[in-house]
Amino acid sequence: MPSSSARKVKIVCTLGPSSQTFEQIHALIQAGLDIARLNFSHGTHDFHRGLVNTIREAAKKAGKHVAIMQDLQGPKIRCGKIPAPGIELKRGDVVLLYPEGQKPRQSTEGRVLVPISAEIAQSVCDDTRVGAQVLFDDGKIATRVLSVASPEMVAEVIVGGKLSSNKGMNLPGTPLSIPCLTEKDIEDLEFGVSLGVDAVALSFVRSASDIVEVRERLRKLTHDVPLVVAKIEREEAVEAMGSIIEVCDGLLVARGDMAVEVGAERVPAIQKKLIQSCNELGVPVITATQMLESMISSPVPTRAEASDVANAVFDGTDCVMLSGETASGEYPVVAVETMARIVTEAERSRQLYSGPRNLTPLPGSVVESIEFSTSRIAAHVGAVAIGVITHSGMAARVLAKYRPETPIVAITENESVLRKLTFVWGVRGLTIPNIVATDDLFHMVENVLVEHRWAQVEDLVVVTAGIPTLRRGTTNMVKVHRIGAVSGRTFSKASN
């Protein structure tokens, strides 16, 4: 088995100024990058187009399937342009929040003027009530609303600090009616589809209907629909997690905004609940935000950060994510190498896992029953790999749900399917020319497993497929197979 493929939990890396050249991206892939995240809160379309082309080129050179996840900005609530060096807000100050680019309608006497993004001012004021909290800059500055006269409101500063341009706003406890997709998001979505991104991360999800809406848009744009990943960061999303997980293709635990919205003390328990719920349904889950934050400026992580990454692995996460560490940090490659080492070490301690245990197949599901049995058969016979012959990737996702210790190798003719499977715990992928119902199918499976060093002559592998038709969604067969046993085939030493 290739040593670089031994790691089960995947690594998501955000790309940016520190990771935009071919050499930088290739080095990240070599260090362990599995999924490249493009943050559409920053950068032009030309910048992201260049990144996509470079990622594909670097992945090809590295001989690795790398997925690209487009992260939409969403209806980010921000203050507007504030003259440098910013406004020093003190406890007891009264601020007037008004739409940027407009003259305040209310009296400004004795009030500190703070513009907020004009496109969201009306909606925010319509949804906000007297007494509500309005936080700025990730909660560092706190205010309480005194009055609302839409599209403006007046608030008193409870916790002061320096406020500068474009800092984020949060309204914990205030359900917002702002559409999940902004006009910018719709344009970015169409652009991402034209580039062939593998997944779209949806920011500030409130309910399952947000996921359904995005998927419907995507189906109108392309036949090869990207995965829709729900970012859980608002309290409404936490409360609706069950219905959201049922309809999304993946979930991202966005702990930064979540901590501001619901309180940092609640985040660990919510993280565990989200991961557990995703594991039970076989939905890939990404744990994100500040995992190795200190490595933005340090070549080593803190002990707390190493524990945070390891605990996400123990919880059962499919992926862990780096943000500023790889996008703008001083040590992007070292951060990925460090993340990979922590994950690998944590995976050696299977007894500490609180991830999916003792799951049973969904009643009446053939593919669930086959893949559940496969995970146990592989362990019992000492197979070196499980080859999952798949058109859509569903069988591999289902198998991963049962967390077999035996490596999962998805075998398909579709490169796009393999990139999407990059989000799934433990799944690595190989391609064969055609999945067709012929006697030569197992010859092809043997060849590709041996060629890529997943197996050698006399090794046992377990293979699942749909027999005899091999049509999409027809997995009904599991076979214990000894390499070299097909018609007495032999392999050259160079292949072993």
C-alpha cells in the first residue's frame, strides 16, 4: 500500500497568497493536501481561474486526485468603510448603524456613526429587535440595540475596542431572513461550475431548503453536479442540523462564526454532535477553524492545537481543514506536514475513537448490507485492500460509513467521481478504462491494484460490484479474491 495513502482522514487546505504558484501548490499536495479550498470572499474570478488551472496541473504531476471546493461568501454581514485608523469605541458610547453610502436619517448628535453594508442594512434592521446583541470583529466588540428605525438602528456599546473597515457583524439569537445566496454568490456559483469545481460550500445555512435551492440551481447549470457542503455556523442551522444533514452531500463545522453566534463554550459539544450525526448517515464532515492557528507565524503548533486536531479524528471527522495557515501563513507546507503527522498518530489509537461504532445497515438496503458485510469480511480474512467497483461513488461512501481498518480503493472510470470521494474518510481512488460486464473485469481490477502497489501476487483482496449488469446503484456482490488467481495470471516483478 502506498505510504502516503495510509492516512484515513483527509486534509483541506485554503489557498491564497502563500499558496498560489505551481511550486507552492505542488509542495502542499506532496505534503498531504487532499482538497483545495477556494475562498470566494477574497480574490477575483481571474485569480481563482488561475488557481484551478494550477491545482489541476500540480495534481496531475503529483499523480493524485485533488478535489476543489468553492466556498461561497454568503450574506456576510459587515460594517462598511471606516476612515483609518478606525473608530475607538468605549463602553457607554451610543452608535448609529446606517446603510453605507447614504446619509443618516436620524439625529447624529452624540452618536458615533458606523456604516454597515448597504445591501443587508434593510433586512438586518427588519429582523432585529430592541435589546438584541450586535457584535463586531468576531465578537471582540459588543453592543446592545436601543432602538430600530429601519434601515437604521441605534445601539449602546457594552464591550469596546477599535473598529476598522469591513469587520464582520454577528447577531446572536436573531433569526435573519436574508437569502442564503446573494447576487454575488449566484455569479460565483455559475463561474465555479464553468471551472468544474467538485464541491460548493454554502455559507450561513439556515435550513434544509437552502441546500435544496442551491442544488436545483446547480442541476440547471450542469449534469456533473458538484457536492453541496453545508457550513454550520448559525444557531438556526444548529437547531435544524438533522434535516440539513439528510439533504446535504457534506457538512462543514465552521467553528469561528459558530462560536460568536452560540458562544464558544457550546462549540465542542455541538462539534461532537454534528460529527456523530453525519457518521450515522454516512455524510462526510469537515472540522474547520483555527486548528493550527499559531502556525500562521510559527513553525510548530501549540499542544492545545495538536490535541484539537487529534480529538477531531477521535470524534470521527472525515476531514480537517487549514485556513490562514496555508492561505497566508509563513509555513504553509510545514503546517500541512504537521497536520498529516498528528492525524496519522491519532489514527493509530483506534481504541480512543468515539466515532461510528456498531452501526448496522439500513433495513432493506442491499448496498448497505453488502458494504457492512464487506468491512467485516476484509478484517476476518486479512485482506490488504477492499476494491469497490463503482459508477457513482455511492458504494464507497457507504463502505466508509463502517470505518473498516482495511484500505478502501474506489475503482471507476470517472475522474470526477474520484475527486468527490476525496471528501470521504479512508477512500482512495483508481481509474480503469471502462466498467463493463466482461470476464476481463477482474483482470483489470488486479492490474490496477498491483500497478499502484495496493496489492501483490498471493495477497487477498475483497471486491464489491453490481453483477451481472454493473449498472449504477446495483451493488449486490462481494468476492474474496486472491491476486494472480484469475486464469493463472502472473505479474512481472516490476509490477509488484
